[in-house]
Amino acid sequence: AGGMGSETFQAYARVNGINITLDRAYEVKNGFLNKWREMYDYFAYCSSLCGPAGEVDTLQHPRSGLVRGKVRYTATCNFFFQHLAAMGAKQALYEVVRECYLGIDRAGDPTALAGCRPWLFAHDEIGMEIPYDGDRASDAAERLRTVMVREMKHYCPDVPIGASVAMCRRWYKGAKAVRDDRGTLLPCKPQKDAQGRTKWVADLS
């Protein structure tokens, strides 16, 4: 949807360890266009905005109002849909950081995020250090999720928004939530079962 050409798609696949022929890259792109036929009109519209120079001098998003300058074709294609998710994620990070350092929410009430410290912001993920004392840590994780969902909904009100949380004593990619019988979020760690499959278990030691 970002206007990537077949040659660039082939190169992108190669960088990610997938070798495909150029014919196959064209086949995949044509399959995408045949499945989502409205993309022909979308790409034509973005191309018309860029004109002969291949870029838009000034581009404003109709929902957020953000203005960009000198926007090339693929960035234009990305802008109209990816931009809103980026704005939602960045606004969520801002609100989370504010609550962590000020200790209050926008209404001035105490927040469970007080004293927590974000250390990672990757696309739509916020990694955070939370002082661990049982329920308070779980409350902070749930507050993090609430703020992230709320801010994303502001920019993407027509899309179902959800977020998941997991708590670990160190960062694990793909961690899954582990809870006690009361639903309190617990620190977790990966553990292999007899078949070599990974499951996530409580890490209370």
C-alpha cells in the first residue's frame, strides 16, 4: 500500500533473507492489486499529487492537520494511512511519559504510572521499567495499556484498537501475559515443555 515497486520489493525481500525472482515479485504485486482493486485509484491519486517532479511541495493530512513538505511518491502513499497510527503511538508515548514523571493524569488525579520509566519505543510498543510490588506493578501495566488504546482511538476512531501487556524481569521478545487467580499480572519467563514448545510461566523468584 506504500507504493513499493516490484524491483524494490525484490530487494527488500532479499535483505530479509527471502530470495525471489523479479517475475515472482511482479506476480505478488499484481496479486495484491487484483485482490484490492481500489489501490489502482489510490496509487493514481497519489501519483497525481506528486506530478512530474515526483514529489508534493506541501501535503496536509485531512484528519490530523499535520503538514509535510517535499513529499515523494512512496512517502505520499504511506502518509494517508500510516501517519495516523504513527500519530496515535507518539501521542500515547507523550501521555505515558507525562504521567510517569508528573504522577498525575490529565484530570490531575494520581496515576499508577507514577515513578515508572519508559526505556523503549518501537513502532507501536512501549517498554517500561516498573517498580515491582505486586498489585501496583500490575496496575501500572494496565494503565499503560489504557493510555495507549485511548490515544490511538483518538486518531483512528474507525478501527478497532487493542493492546496487550506482559511483565518480565528482563525484556523478552514475544512475551505473553501470565496472571494469578485474581487476574493480577505477574512477571513471566519462557519455559520449554517436553515437546520443545515455549510456554510462559510466572517468574516470582
